[in-house]
Amino acid sequence: MFWVLLLVLAWASAGFACARLCLAAMRTAAADREAAASGRGHDLTLYEAAFLSGGPTRVADLTMVSMARQRRLLLAHTGWATVVDPRGHDEMERSVIGAIGPGGQSLIAPVRAAASGTEAVRTLADDLVRAGLAIPEGAPETVAAGLRQVRATVPVVLALGAAALLLPDGTGTPRSLMCLWFALPLLLTLSGLAIARFEGHSPTRWASPAGQRLLGTLKNRRTGDGGDDGGGDERSFLTSVAVRGIRAIGEPALRAAFTPRDQPWRE
């Protein structure tokens, strides 16, 4: 009857993971109802959209790309950033310039790391959390965490089932019956994942459901910001970078500047 112990473990793993996912979904729904009223009518800035889409690093990337497009920061394809205009227009830009250092030149990778941890980014995150648009740092019971645990439980159940089939069993229990019993906790976990997907729960790390809805609105408006002076096209480009990240950059040289390098060099 050793396989029964493995079955109990499989059920315990699947039940705990699915219960955690359901509890997280309930708490998220309750918090979302409270945040819906406060977030209604909130127009996301590009920095806010960048944080909700990709976190602090995305904010640093957006800031550097924006400055590079204005010719106030040179981003070389070799992975170096050079300050052209040392006067930042806002706190984010001043954070990037400060991260580059007094020499006015630095590798992009450490600048991204330093700029993403500045007080300006932390203040931005705190404001979004208070507005109910961002997930608080270290929140233990989020839908994303629940989904990750349910996904991790699937191979656990499969491994326990395989072990039960491979180990000798003195009771003569048919292997087909064992498979049926282990299929039930597997079906439970797969059903939990399917329901979460159907309900539209996104495993984002940063945006709450209210924040995700605002991001969706921003994406829908992205192509409607045109203007006679071309400013709409620039904002649309930066919005794409904020929402999609570096992969949204169509300029190969600028995109190459953010490519990780193990041993960068200067030209």
C-alpha cells in the first residue's frame, strides 16, 4: 500500500496549491473592488506604465531611451552610456545621470541597476500601491504566486504517480486503477490553471488587476496620439517601450546598447 501514501502526498500538494490560488484570487478580487473607485479616472504617466509593465528596471530603461531620443544621452551599441546634457528634466532623469556618475560615462548595465533602486523609483512604486494599481512588494498571497505554485505542483503529481507505478506493490492493485487515482489530483491542478486563465488572471509581478486594466486602456489608446508636430509619434514610441520593453525599439543600434555583455569593451 505504499502507493497510497504517494497518492496522499499528491492530493495534499494539489489541494494546498489550489487552495492557495483560490484564497489569493478572493483577496485580489476584494482589493480590486476597493481600488476600482480610487483608480477610476487615473491617467497613467509613461513612468507609471513602465513600472506596472516591467518594474523598476523598465522605468530606468524608459528614462534612458527617452533621453537618448532627445540627444541628451548617448547610448552606444557597445553598451556604454555618455551624458550629453547633465541637466535632468525630472527626478528619474536626474537619477539616471547620478547613476552614470561624475565622469559622465558608464556601462549601461550598472546604470540600470543603480537607477532602478533610487528614491524616485521607490516613491513612484509607493504612489501606485496606494492607488491600488501596483502589488505591494513582498505581498505573499498574490494570484501570480498561487499560479506558480500550482504549475510547480503538476510535475510533482506526475512524479509521485510515476513512482507509484514503478515501485513494487504487494496488494495486486491494477496499474490502471492507480493511474485513475493519480489522474484526479492532476486534473484538479490543471483545472485550477484553466480557470485562472479563463478568468483573465495575469501572472504579472507588478500590476494589480486595476493596474492591468489601465495598462490595457493605454495600449488601446497608443495609436491615437498622433499630432501635426510629430509629438504623438514620439509618445507612441515611448509608450511601446514602457509597455513592451526594449524589444519594442526598432532601431538596431539603440536596442543593441541594452544587450547583455559578459566582457564589454570600449571602442
